[in-house]
Amino acid sequence: MSEQEHRGKIRYFRSGSSGLWYFHVQADNNEIISASEGYQNKDDMMDTLKRYYPDWELEESVIGDES
């Protein structure tokens, strides 16, 4: 399967406990196949995503215990 025929998506989120930004690469069955390091700011994380996963679907997720 070529990169352009991939399935799945990338979910990115900010950790409530650390404040760092992370992303998970998910297969079409939602299995996490890769997890990122923590990024201090969203712009640095997005630059990495654009460089290594330019054609992937991005989805921001809300993670944490906000009420």
C-alpha cells in the first residue's frame, strides 16, 4: 500500500496533566500504530505532521478531565 493509499487518521491532542501536545497515528480499525513524543507547542507538532504525514486526515481530540 503506498502512502497515498493509506487508511486511518492522525489524532492530536493536548495533555491536561503536562500541557504538552501529542499525536497518535491510527489505522483504519482505530488501532494506534505510532505515538509521538511530547511537543511544547502546537505549531512545532503541526510542522512535524505536515512534514511526515502531508496527506493524512488530521483530527483534534479533546483529552482530559475538563468539566
